[in-house]
Amino acid sequence: MSLYQASVAVVIIHWNKRELLEQFLPSVIGSSYPNLQIIIADNASTDDSVAFVKSNFPSVGIIQLKENLGYAGGYNQALKEVQADYYVLLNNDVEVTPNWIEPVISWMEQDPKIAAAQPKLLQYNQRDYFEYAGAAGGYMDQLGYIFCRGRLFENMEKDEGQYNNNIPVFWASGACFFVKSKAFHEVGGFDEHFFAHMEEVDLCWRLQLAGYQNWYVGNSSVYHLGGSTLQQGNPKKTYLNFRNSLQMLLKNSSVNNLIWLIPVRSTLDLLSSFYFIKNRNFKDSKAVHLAHTHFFFRWGKWWKKRKDNKSHKKFADLVGVFPGSIVYTYFIKKVSKFSKLPHIQKFMEQNTSKITKKT
């Protein structure tokens, strides 16, 4: 199949904040990819978002959901109605460039094993800096903490062309998530129990367990505003991140990893709650404890979900798992750049060799 024969559907999940559609949708409509459809998946907005799109952008399709199902449930429901070779799941606060689609689809078309990918994510307000939600591709450390090339915790690097290459990653950003529709449905789509946050990491993990690959494509760029639905520091976001991280680990990790991983993570999360208290973020501390309560009381539910995966691999056998602690490296060793991580060049070479061996 040639590049332009592949059909692409850009699907934008949306809930209220019509002004975001007014600001960002025109750039998406200006995309140069020819075999393209653009769809708004509206999560039961209570403002005039739907009427605004119908009136001002009649070429844009609309799927109206009856209730707010979050990112995961909203996309799962909407994508049942979308026919395309590729889905591009795009946040409603992303500005794109005219040819942002072509480089990613071209790369993904080269190998049927490439299931998901992301472009370079830059900040909308500081365009020469990487953006929090995905930067230059996502990774995970051996304790299950996620981070990005170009962004470690709150430290965003300046884009100076240092991450322009295409590389295999552990996860691709949900803010601009390219995925082959066949692979998406094969692994069951997003886990709707996540509601929002980290569901793309969970999906990419399951894709990898099913034999697929996830990539970052560096010659395509988009600009993400970020924090439009739940801002950093919102207790609900804190709750979802801590709870969903634990759920993801229990579902997808090998038993050998789980034996030590869950106790260690629980201890570190407890320390995080004390850190929040120290900084007088009492609501965030409460959110951490609530996340753990809900996780452990529903252990059996998440354990049953393990059967949905074809296999459970050790971290050493997965692509994109950093063999160290990003928390220790960042907070104790004071390493704030991806390129300065210990033995990072060897790690990147090993990542590439894992892909080569599989192909």
C-alpha cells in the first residue's frame, strides 16, 4: 500500500471548552494529507461545541457520545464508528503543521509490526521547548515510572535538533497518538477503567506484549498547549496517575517483577504523599492514599485482566525500559537531561538491537 492509499482518520476527543476548537481545529483542517477525514468525538459537552463545529466547519464529522466517558472510554466508543487504516488520536489543544501526518504514516507503512507512533511534541507557548505530555518519545524505568526523552519530571529541554531521529520507544503520547486501527482493536483498545491518564502507556505496553512496536518520528512536529482538561497539581489528576500506574503494572508485568515491584512502588508512593504534605499539598497527599485504597481493594479485578495479554515479559525483554531508577537519578544524582542519564548511549543501542532481532 502506498502512502496516500492508506486512509487516515484524525479523531479529536472533546468535552466543553468550545474556544479550543475555535483556536486549534483550523490547523488540523489545513493538513495536507489527501486521504484524510477529521472527526470530533464529543464527550457529551454541555456548551455549544457541537453547534459551533456544525456551523463553522461542516466538513468535520461529529460523533456525539451520550455521556462523558473520559479519554479511554470516549475513544473506544467513537472508534467503533470510524473506518480508516490509521487513527490519529489528537487532543483538542494541539496545533499541527500542514505536513505533520506524512512523515509518521510513511514510517509506519514500512513495517507491519509498527503499531503506534508519535511526532515531536513541542510547547505551544514556548515553541522551541519540548512539551510535558510526550516530548520526544516515552520510556519507563524498572520501577514503572514513566518519563520522556526531552522531559524528565518537570524539566523540559530546549529543542536544538538533538532528538530529530526516529527511534523505538516504550510508549507514544496520547496527545498525538498514531495507531494502526487493526492493532488497536486486536488488543482491545484502551482500558476504559483508566478513564484518563496513562491509558496510552498501558495500550503501548499491551501492543508490545502482542508483538508490535511503538516509535517516535522526529521529522514531524506538533505544538501542544497542555493542561486544558486537568492541570498539573489537580488532585484528581494526581489520583488518576497514581492509581492507573499501579493498575498498569499489575496487569502487564511478569510475576517475577510483581513480587518486588508492587511493595517497592507502594513505599515510594507513600514517600511521595509525605512530600506533598511537606509542601502543604494536602489534597494531593490525600489523592495518593485514595488511589492506593482503590487499587488494593480491587486487586482481584486487575489481576483478572492479565489474561487479556498474550504474554507477560520481563522488563529486560521489553523495548524502552530504562535499567535504573529515574527518581533516584533525577532527585538524588541531579541528572535533569535524558542525554545525561547513566549509560544512556548503551541503553539506546540495546533498544535498537531488540527491534532488529525481532525483525
